[in-house]
Amino acid sequence: MSNLTSVLSQLQQERSRLQSQLNSIQNAVKALSGKSAGPTRGGGMSAAGRARIAAAQRARWAKIKGKKSTVATAPKRRKMSSAAIARIRAAQKARWAKWRKQQKS
């Protein structure tokens, strides 16, 4: 009876060894074929794309419910005056001039 038990334990050890080898071979095949071994995340989507999809979905729900769709629009961007831009440019040029002067000394 003990002989049978030892044979059974040896077979189980052999099976686990073969399984580990098979797993390593499968991982190597996946790596060579370009498929990753683990799960991967999907590609990214821009905020504008998500906003368009959300607006379209809101419109579909409004159509189903019989209401007008309310699409959220981004507020208009404020435009800087040319005088403000000129002041910013002058300040930046002064900062760069100061930096270059410090680098020379």
C-alpha cells in the first residue's frame, strides 16, 4: 500500500512540474506572437470625444423621453487684448535677458 502511495505522490509531482513547464512555454509563445500575457487597458479617449459621446447619449434619452435635449456647451474662451499680450512678451523678454546675463557672469 505504501508503494502505491509513493507512486501516486511521484506522479502528482511530475504533473505539477509539467504544468509549470507548459505555462512557461505558453508565455513564451504569447510573447513571440505579440500577444501580452496579462490583461491590457484600452486606448485613451480625449475629453472632447467623451463630451461628444455624452451629449449624443443625452440627446437619445431626451428623444426617448420626449423632452428637448440640453447639451452642455463649454463657455467661450476670453481673448486677451493685444496690449496685454505685449506686456507679457516684454516681461518674458526681460526675464530671459536677466537669465542670460546671469549665465555670462
